[in-house]
Amino acid sequence: MGAWFATHFPNVVSQGLNGEEGWITAVNQTIYMTFWSAIFGGIAGIIFGVCLVIFADNGIMPCHPLFWIIDKVVSLFRAVPFIILLAFIAPVTQKIVGTQIGTTAALVPLSVGVFPFYARQVQVALESVDHGIIESAESLGATNWDLIFGVYLSEARSELIRVSTVTLISLVGLTAMAGAIGAGGLGNMAISYGYNRFANDTTLVATILVVIMVLIIQVVGDVWAKFANHADQG
């Protein structure tokens, strides 16, 4: 089996597991970019998503001017293609991390790129909460903070897990795109070490690894969402 693999995947074998061109290094870089950009972009996304719901005309704290500003900011960043966003905020990235190249530098555009998508997903999830429950909580004297954390985020928990799963999968795709321009990871492996060097076996294995990561995220997210849904019903 080892001899067959070495014969049909010579470039994959020659790159090894560790080192700058190693496969473990590439996987770790992809996980690193996905995890931290999910944290930073996720926090921003859920804040903006909550604000879009509570400041809407039918929200618990209606404020049309503030809603309009937040809505347009989210729409603006969501409208910019990620590959252009990478170049557009490069000076900001330089100021924050001191460089425009590498996995850490990629966290800035990745976070900015994913937060508007997640904000819209959060908005949709929270808007699905039954208004009857919100009105009942208000009649019992619940504060706005109680409504946000005890009703909106609690009642939409399983749906939030589902949209978070979708966002993570999208984020893996963005890390691959960032890797293609020097951020490292499996995207860089597929393009720089595979496609650009006509090493089709490298491109194939990198693609398979990305698909495996996406499938793992999907399965874990589905199981977690079903568990949360059963817990809410129970």
C-alpha cells in the first residue's frame, strides 16, 4: 500500500508531514485560521445580528436610524468579494499585525469577511422566534437584556447552531482562498504547491482534506443542533 501511494502520489510523499510544505502544517494552519476568525468574526456577527433584530421597527428597542446604519454596514461588507477585500484592507492588516502575509495576517480579512454573512444568518435565526413568547416575557416584566439572552438567544439556540455550522463551512472556503494568495493552509497547498507546480496529486489530496474538514463540521453541527432542539423541547 505504501509503495502504491508513493508511486501514484510522489509529490504528496515528498512534501512530508512537517516543515513549511508539510501536510500537518497545512492542516494546522487551516484550523488556526478557521478557529480564530470564527471567534472574532462570530462575536462581531452575533452583535450586529442581534442589533439588526432589536433595533428594527418591530423590535424590542426600535431605532430606525441606528438600524439603517447597521444594516447598510453589513450589506456593504457582504457585497465586497472576498478576494477584493483581502487587498482592500491590507493596510489595516499591516497596522494591526505588522504584516500582510501569513496565517495571522489572514485573520483580519477573514474575520471582516465572515462577520456580515454570519450577522445576516443570526438575524434570520432570531427573527424566527415566536413573538408571542417575547410578548409574554415582556408582560412578566422582563428587561431588554432578559429578552435578548433569555428569550431571543435561548429560543433560537438550535437554529443558531445550524447557521453557525453553515458559517464555519463557508469560512473554511475563505481560508482556502486566503491560502491561495500566501496565507498558508490547505488552500496554499492546493494552489502554490499543487496547481502552480502541475502537481495534481497535491491538489487532489489538499481538496480531499478540505472536504473532510467540511464534513466533520457538518456532522458535528447537525448532531449538536439536534441535541439542542431535543433539550429545548424537553
